Amino acid sequence: MITTADLTKVYRVRGRDVVALDGVDLHVREGEVYGVVGTSGAGKSTLIRCVNMLERPTSGTVTVDGQELTRLAGRGPRAGRELRAARRRIGMVFQHFNLLASRTVRENVELPLEIIGLDRTDRRRKAAELLDLVGLTDKAAAYPAQLSGGQKQRVGIARALAGDPKVLLSDEATSALDPETTRSILALLRDLGRELGLTVLLITHEMDVIKSVCDSAALMRHGKVVESGRLSDLLATPGSELARELFPLGDLPTGGSPAATVLEITFQGDTAAQPFISQLARTYHVDLNILGAAVETIGGRQVGRMRVELPGSFEDNVVPVGYLREQGLQVDVAERPATGPRTEEAA
Ligand code: ADP
């Protein structure tokens, strides 16, 4: 639904080039909630602004719903009209809501409908529908200053939905909100996505946002996507940085027995229901020591992680490790370097 190919954006700042996007390939499937995460300055905002052409990419292509937007940009009046029409099908939700203080909630939602050219009766009807969708019918006549942060963002979402978009872009929509309001806004985005068949691309610096609503995610650093995919696939990818951050097991204590092997086992879906630890202990007569375990819901699926210690070196444990992998479990061997924890896949 959204594809970027070799997308680059270079800003010229006081005679110097700042590379904000450096060859970004992104593929967002229809109907999914896709999160882009990364620290400040990674290029997330630039990416989202390039997707709806608020920012003109330096090179590369952006395709939304089968239409290559980069081909339309700046190509005469007809292409300009097509680009404007395409952009109406892309809703955008902003971190700081961007509401007009002098307009009521209903009038804020009506604004994009005016621009589309709807008459007064249709605007009223559509705005009422949208406010109902976001649960704000009783605030239609209120002004933004009379609303809580969460309510303001609901207005922002209603306004973003005015053009019946197929794609919703969210630029840190919850980072100005408290945790509880964040949860309710994220749930609203996810539910609206399902109800209206929207594809949602959101950017965030918070792993919790990815964890609670996203189906897929990409990690950005220095203008590049360094990892991307469905959360379930990432969790099953050895050495995945996103998986580790989504599901931290805490630091591995230094020291411990040098003659022991520490495994980090990830299980999800069907494998979560298997009593694999007791089977392993029984079948191979191994005395396992459980160092830590956690179960969470990530992308709507139960995922568990467990850190266990087995006596003997990795070579001594090749057979039990093979057994665990045969059960469909993701098994990483944790090293204990002097400088801190690091997980590496076994050879
Ligand atoms: P993020 O959203 O991940 O914090 P940004 O996309 O805002 O990252 O920024 C990526 C890089 O591009 C940064 O180095 C930033 O300073 C630079 N940048 C962003 N917007 C502009 C701009 N309008 N002019 C010049 N440099 C910019």
C-alpha cells in the first residue's frame, strides 16, 4: 500500500549537505499498522513527510495505493491536481494536534471538508459522523482550549479522516500524552484502522507504541532502515535488535559458571503452549537453571522469553539446543563478555 524505493532526502544547511534519508526502502502492506522507530534525528519525520509529499524527496520513489506520487510532483497543472487528489486520500495526525483555537471542534473537523468543497449540509453530516467515530459527539461545540490532550488528539484524528483516506500517517501522535491517554489513542487508531480498512504508518521513539499496536516495524538510524519486518518475524530473527528492545530480558549478570551455557529462548504462537522445559529435562536428563522469564503480548500475540542455564559448554549442549530448535523455538546463545550482555546466535 505504501512503498518507498531508494528514497533519499538531502537538506542543504548553511552550505553543507545533511543527509536525512539515505536510500530508504519501506514496504507497508494494506491494512497493517506499521511503526517506524528510532532515536531523534534518525530521519523518521522526514520519511513520513516524504510519504505524503509535504517534503519533496531528493531522489527515489514513493508509491501510495498504486500511484507513484514522486512522478506527479511538479509536473504541470494536471499532475498537480492528481497529486492533490492523492494527498487527500492520505490522512495525517500530528503530535501537537494543529487545531485552530478560534474554531469549535466541529468547525475544525469541517475545515478539510470545506477545502474539498462539500456544502454546508454535507459538512455538518460528515463532521457529525466523524466525531461519533472518535467518541466526541458531546464536544462538538467546545473550543480546543476546553479539551484534554487526548480529546484534542481525537479531534486531530477525526479531521485526518475527513477525506475518507485509505492511509493514515501519524507523526508521534501520542508523545505529548500521558500513558493512559496514549493507550486509549493507540487503541482508537488500531480499531479505526480495522473498522475503516485503513493502512496506518506511524512514527515514534517509543518501543511501547510499537509493541502495543503495530503489526510490523522498521528501525531507523542515520537516515537508513537498519531492520524491518513483521513483529512475529523479527522476534524469530536471531540477533534482531528490534526484538531485543521490544522484549528486553534485562542484563545478564556477569560472572556465573564458566562451564555453563546460557540460552535465551523465544516462543510465540503454538510453541508457547508446549511444556518444552520439562520435556527437555526429562529427555536429556539436564538440570536446567531458569535465570529469568517473561510473557507479553506483542502485536496482539502472546510471546514469551526465557533465559536458562545448562551445565557444560555449548558443544556439550548441541543436542538439547537442536531439540529446542526442532520444537520451533528461537534459541540464542548468550555470551558473557566482560563489557556487558550481548546475544549472539550459535554457529
Ligand atoms: P527524526 O524525526 O527521526 O527525529 P528528522 O527527520 O527530523 O529525524 O531529521 C533527520 C535529520 O535531518 C536531522 O539531522 C535533522 O537535523 C535534519 N533535518 C530535518 N528537517 C530538516 C530541515 N527542514 N532542514 C534541514 N535539516 C533538517
